[in-house]
Amino acid sequence: MSKPVGIVTGAGSGIGLAVATHLISKGYKVVIADLNPKTGEEAAKSLGADATFIQCDVASYQAQARLFKQAYEWGGNRLDFCHANAGIDDRQYLYDENEGLDAEGLVKPLNTKSMNVNLEAVIQGLWLFKYYVRRSKEAGGGKGKFVATSSAAGLYMMTTNPQYTASKYGVIGLVRAAGPVFVEEGITVNCICPGFIPTNLCPPQILAVWPKEHITPLSTATKAIDAFLEDDTLTGQSVELSLDKLYFRKMADWANESQRWIGEDSLSLWAEAY
């Protein structure tokens, strides 16, 4: 039987590289997807023959569609795992006082690339992933694990990056909504919500003064990946990573019986509409 195949985006460093390395140790073949060709190629080379690098800007649907097609073919017409991990901070701040006007005197739009990378690309990634998992049966696959990187900011907030916060809340909503549906065909959908794990997103001046007792190690991320890999029923979960612990975070309690009915019992009515 052929080896299972995974894609990890933003895998040239940080969480992505740690997860890719962990998957290799578990017997996977892994596609290192990253925007930076230097770090991506170095990461793939360090992992040996079972890793390959594909440059990809996940904000481009065409680029991501090519990534999935190439990964599926490279793996022998098989895809089993995807970690939609690539992320960026806000590229323009909602609080800016210099909004700028266009030729018509209209306020220029806010740069929302962080929403595109952190949320839109995750949704499109899941769309692509399920397509190829469904076509992997002949090569020994047919079941899949999809993991997205949210953030503790998706559970709480990060006032300096409101778009980042909104995108990470969106990832949690996507996982909670889609996970219970996809598991019925053998695809689990979960997300991790890291606390402070030093990555390239962190400005060096912040890392230099950050208290060491508030740093979450990369090993906590791989611990969460193991939880997802080992349980084919674990889906729709948002797992907070803080220090060396995993916290499976539940959605808010229903406010009353009416809200519970709308959220649970009315689903059969909505299914008729969709």
C-alpha cells in the first residue's frame, strides 16, 4: 500500500515545518507549500525523499488549485491530510487615519489580504481537499484529515489586528459547521488555536521581550495533530494550545431552549432547503 500523503501550507518554518516534520516521522509523504522559495526548498530538502516543495500563494485560488493537483499526482493519486496553516497579520490597520481617496473622491477600500489568506484560503483549501480525498480510494486512501490553524485570538481577541481576529473566529465557525457533516464520509475537520508560539509572524522586538513563561512550544502543536490522527471520530473541534496543554473548546451554551431548537432540531428543515 502506498504511503499516505499530506499538504502543509506555510511549512517553510514555524508550526508548518514542525507539523510536516512530524508527519514524515509518522510515515507520510509531505508537500511543503510556502510562498518563500528559499525556506520552502530548504525545509523539503531537510526532510528527505518523502518531502517535496511547491511554491504557493494561498491567497490565489488558481495557485492553490494547482498545489492540490500537483500534490495528488506526486503522491500517486492520493491525498490524506491537509494542514491549512499559512497565515499573515493585518496588512492595513482598521484604525488608520489616512484612508486615502480614489480619483472619484471615494474612500479607498481597506486592504483585506489577511482575510483572504487566513480564512478564504482555508475555505478553498477544504473545498479542494475533499475533492481529492474522494478520488483517492483506488490508491489506498479515501479518508482524510483536514486541520486549519486558527488562533487564541479566534477565541478571545487581538485588538492590534482586528482582521486577523475576525479571520480566526471565522476558521472556528467553519470547522464547527463543516466537521460534523464531512465526518460522515470519513473526512475530519478540526482546528488548532495556538497561544504564543514564536513564528515568523512575530516581530523580533516583541520576541526579544516576551516572557518565557508565556511561550507555547511547537511540541504542543504536534500533540494536537496526533490527537486528530488517532481518532477518526474527532471532528468539528477547536483545540486551544497553551503552554504544554490541549484545551478542547466548546461553543457557547444555548441561551434558551428556543435557541437550542433552532441550532439543533431545525437542521432537518434547513436540509430540505439546501
